[in-house]
Amino acid sequence: MADAKERKILVAVDEGLESMYALSWSLHNLISQTSNDTIILIYAKPPRTVYTSPDGYLFSPDMLASIDKCRNDLASSIIEKAKNMCREQGDNEVKVEVIIETGDPRDVICQAADKIHADVLVMGSHGYGLIKRAFLGSVSNHCAQNVKCPVLIVKKPKSSSSATGTK
């Protein structure tokens, strides 16, 4: 029997429960015990905004360094949580890689999917209503329209906390 093709499964993670549900769903429904698949976790740090006060005073370098540290700590925390989920819920042999980039999540995720030649992009759905989605935009809709690989958008059930899904 020939070895199965190694798939690159790109999973977008953020601070929302929806993305962790999508990762959990992927571990239970996409990864098989006999696969050579690699889960690639991607986190997009939003670009730092430069703030000014009405008198034109900018944040001090120490304050900006503190903001950057908080942003980096948040990214590390989210990625660590996701990696722990991969260890606990996935096969012990599942390979996990990490991509952390700064920028608009729509651009970061689409560029990474194309660059690594992902076989599938998995994203959680925040379930925004029509009005909120119109103002905020939908990262998942943007990615579905712009990446070359299939996009799987996993919706978190409203009535269940189970992340196992069905096979």
C-alpha cells in the first residue's frame, strides 16, 4: 500500500472560541491515524495602531514596547492553547507547525495559504449577522473568495459544547 499524500491543513486561530472549535473539529474529522498530515496553525497579529492625543503627543517608546509585549504575549498564549489542543485531542503523531504574521487577517491568511500551498484552509465562523458583517467584513468570506485551495468554514453549534462533530 502506498503512503498517503501529506496534506497541509492550515487552521486559522484567534482569541475566539469559534477558531478553537474549528481546530478541534479538524482534529476529529480531518486527521486520520494513518495520515501524514500537518496541521499548520496561523495567527494574524493586527498591525500596531499609532495613537495621538489632541495635542499631538505620541505614546512613549516604553509604552509602545509594553503594547508590543502584550500583543506578542497574546499571540503566544493563543498558539500554545492551540498546540495543547493538538496534543490532547489529536493523534500523538500529528505534526504541528506555526505561522505568526502581523497584518490584516484577510491578507495574512490568504498569502500564507498560497505560499505554503495549503491543501485546505479551515476557519471558524464568528456568526456575525448581516449588519455586523457588512461593517466589519468577514475574514472567512474574503478568504473563501481569494485562496486557491478549498476553504472549510466550521460553525460552532449554538446548542452544543461538543467539538467532536460527526463522521
